Amino acid sequence: MQYIDEYRTKTLILSISEELKKRSKKEITLMEVCGGHTMAIHRFGLHALLPSNIHLLSGPGCPVCVSSQHFIDTAIAYSQLPDAIITTYGDLIRVPGSTGSLEKEKANGRDIRIIYSVLDALEIAKNNPERPLFFPGIGFETTAPATAAAIMEAKKEKIANFFVLSAHKVMPPVMEALVKEGVKIDGFIAPGHVSAITGTEIYHDLATIYGLGVVVAGFEPADMMQAILMLVVQLEEETPKVEIQYKRIVHPEGNRIARELLSKVFELKDDNWRGLGIIRNSGLKIREDYSDFDAEKRYPITIPEPNEPKGCICGSILKGLKSPGQCPLFGKTCTPSDPVGACMVSGEGTCATYYKYRS
């Protein structure tokens, strides 16, 4: 298959591995901030192809994982409103809240439906005009434009019962927050899908202010290996900068149409990240012009202070400070079939990835 098979060629991947071993001399720590990258690294066993002086950390790149406990509890509270319909992507339904999950609420008879597109939610709202429909919007700049387009369509079609609970987030502030917190990072493997929307300008401060290398990478093994090699060259030559490895998809200017959608419907807000707390200008809230579709404004509710699961170290894992194997719950009381923490729920979650590809 074009754009897949050629990036999985054994000879190509091994040649990059050999080049890495020749070029890399310094002890360096690189963080991949995309759950898809974490999954690719473990799926293809890339750690075994790297010299021992290159260390990889998994960061906060799984949207399900970084959605706060407060957000999950709020979504559950909306599901309990009279006649409410909740439409959600599959992973989110299983994330544990303080007292349960959307999956458990569904089992208790709440009307909670798994969808594959936010446009499905719009159609359900149109077919049930007397009932409030809530869509918990999660994801980074990759999925947020679709939510923005749905909100604009709801306004155009006058769908008055469609409401978005936005937990959409943007990537650069959390990358900067990790650096400021003192997490040892020499360079970032930047998310390919996010960058296809945003372009690369968003990473420039990381290179110019903090002296970190940033390479936007694809998701096949050769993509990942080449991105690591590009970062190694930058760091060995002490020339940190922003580069694109994923050139077949990502362009410096990003996707102009998607960016315009985002700016029309959303504006930045300080947002709560699981395990990282409030990060300035890291989330997206619905602008006043579209406030009729903002669940928090139309249906303001107060929920108790969230209870974090005891023993779970998901927050430290999302920061790259600890690995799943250091969690006392990992693989014991916390498994993909019965997750305690959010990092074990999504297929892109660090704990779920480590569990699936553990040796």
C-alpha cells in the first residue's frame, strides 16, 4: 500500500538505525507527545533499534487521558438530566469518573450513544428536537475543527437542542509547561496530525526560547526512526530548530480552512489537564457568538470536588516522570478490560500501549 509499505521496509529502517548509532554520542531524552507515536514505538519495537544513549518519554498526547476528572464527572451529570441524550466517541465512554463512568450510566438506562462523527450527533439532535443532546468534545487541534463545523451547521440549521461540552485542547502550552516544570527533555517528536492542521509556527518558541529540537513525525516505523535521527543531528550539532519529517502530510502553514473554522467558533481558555492541573491558554472554549450551543452556559451545573482514583499515577505518566510499570495498579487491578485510570482506557493511552505490547 502506498505511503505504508515503503515506510515499513526492513532494510530502510535498519539503515536509519545504523546511522543513528554512528551519529548519536550524547545522552539525550526525547518526548513523543502523541499517543499514536507511543503506540507506533512499541508496536514496531523501535526501542531495540536505538542506541542506549537515546531515551524516549511518552507525553500527554492522548486526548482521552488528559481530559480531567471534573470533565468526566460533568459529562456524567449531564447524562442524568431529564430526557438527556449523550453522544460520545467510543473511548470516552469507559473513562472512570469519581463515582462511575458513562458506560455504567448507559448500563443503568441513561441514553448514551457511541458515534463515529460529531455530524452523527447533529442528526440525532434533529431527530429528537424535544430532548437536549450533549456532545462531550475532546481532542486536540486535529478533532476540534470538526466540532467547530458542527456548531456552525447547528446554527445554520437552527438546531436548538445541540450542546457541546468542550474539553478540546491545544498542544504547545502543555509542551512548554512540561519544560517549565523541569521535566528532562532535549527534544520533541511533534504530533503529525495536529501539525497538519496548525502548521509548524506553533513550535518555534520551543526551539528559539528553550533551545529544544522539534521534529514533526509520521506514524510508520521509518517515519519515527527518521524523526529521531533528525533530532539527533540537531542536538549533536547544537542547532535546535523546527523541522518536518512528515512532509507528505504536513506543510509549514498547516490547513488554512481548518484553522479558520477553529478561530471562528473557539477561543483560548485556561484549561484543566489530568495530572498537570490548570495550564494557561491550553483549552478551547466556545465564543460568545455561538454560546447557544455551549453546554456549560445553557445548562450550568455544580458538581462535587472530583475524587481521583487511589494509587493511580496517570498524572506522573502523562508528564513523562514515570512509566506504567512503576504503577502499583498496572496489569493487576488496572487492565484494559477494567481500567482504574484514564491512561489504560484509550488505545493511544500510554498504559494501554505498554500493556498490549508488554514482553
